[in-house]
Amino acid sequence: MFNLRDGNNPDLRRRVLTGEISPEKLITLSAEEMASDKRKQENNQIKEKALFDCERGLAAKASTDQFKCGRCGQRKCTYYQMQTRSADEPMTTYVTCVNCDNHWKFC
């Protein structure tokens, strides 16, 4: 009931009124399924960041100006390397921009 009345979630109300979601199905939806499209996108970003942080663990970081951030164009970055594939292939380098916190990786 609260989710249907929420002003920040007009998508759910619209889907119920148009019949896209039946009332019978509405009562079985999880909180994630009832979230607005904007909230779903925010949740996915949070999950991706948590996964990225989990993958890299507590690996040592080094600062460098060797990499250029594609988002802000700055060269202040930290990076670390991890062996993610077989031993005869090169290590994967994970880079984080100090300025805008943009993350990327390359092999």
C-alpha cells in the first residue's frame, strides 16, 4: 500500500493501473521488484561497486600518473594488479581515479 502511494515511485502505480502487474502478483513482489526504475539503477550501481571492492579485496595500491581517466581526464590514479586468469597470461590491472572515483580494468 505504501509503495503504491509513494510519490517517488510512479512507475509501480502506473504498471498496476495499466494491468501490467496484476493485483494478485503485486502482493508477492519483493521490494526490489517494486522499486522505481531510478532506484533499481541506483541499487545496481551499489551492487557493482560492492562487487568491484570485493573482487579486489585489500590489495596494495600504488599511485601513478601513467593512466588517464576517461571520465574526468585527470591523471591522478591508484592501481593494483591481480592474477585473474591462468598463470601464463598477463595480470589484470585495476585502476581507480582519485579525482572522480571512476573504476576500470584492463589486461
